[in-house]
Amino acid sequence: MKRASHKKAAAMVETLRQQGLRITRQRVAIVEQFAGDETHPTAQDLFERLRPEFPSMSFATVYNTLDALARAELSSTLHLGGAARFDPNTSPHHHAVCDVCGAVLDIPTKSLEPETAGVARVHAAAPGFAVSHVEKIYRGTCARCAEAKAEEKKKEN
């Protein structure tokens, strides 16, 4: 684990402790696996990665740990269709989602605060709706899938 990820994991574990969660070897392993993970894993992804080391660990332990981190605003939960995905990156960013392989990539932004013009459009379309923040999801094809598709076309020709 990179040094920055190790520091982030330690801070996350301390926050869980302050929230009253029992800090077990399993919870520490979940947090350490998650803290530097840029793949936006599902709880199932992490459960499967950690199961060989912790065969008695329950899926609920993984999900509850990730949920506690999200409630503490140390991560966010993404609902992109299918299982919820978790994101340890708490800096302002949007997401690019590959429609082929499902990869989710972070796209940095200065702020998630709604812009005045955007809020005006929302209020016109949905009177009374209170905008709290803006999330953009860019959909398309990632470089790896585009390259694979191009290679496939070369083979066909």
C-alpha cells in the first residue's frame, strides 16, 4: 500500500473507532483494501478479494464498513445501475463510465456546487426542487475497450 493510502486508511479506521464500530482485523483489511482503490469497487468486489484471507468474514461486515465510511463522508456511494459502488476519493470530481467494461474513472472538477444558470433550469423544470450538489456522469468507451475494438476490426479486415 502506498504511503498516502496507508495514512488515509489509518484516518478512516480511527473515524470508524470514534463512531463506535468495533475495529477488527477484518475491518482494518477492508479499509486498507479500499482506501487507495481507484476502481470504485462494489462491496461484493471487496468481499471476494478479501475472502481468501478471511474465509469467515461476512458480506455484511464489508457492506456495513463501507456504509459507515460513506456516512462519515470519508467516501461516497455511486448508484450507476446494478450494485452500489464506493469511492474513496472525497475531492470534487465527476465520473466517466465505460459502457463496455463498466470501468469508472474520476474526472477532477473545481466544485460540485450548482451553478446559478443550472439551478434556474432545474427550478423551471421542477419548481420547488432544492439542488444540493451536481454530479456529472460521462458515458462512453474507455481507451482500453476502444483499443480492443480497433484491434478486433483489424482482425476482421
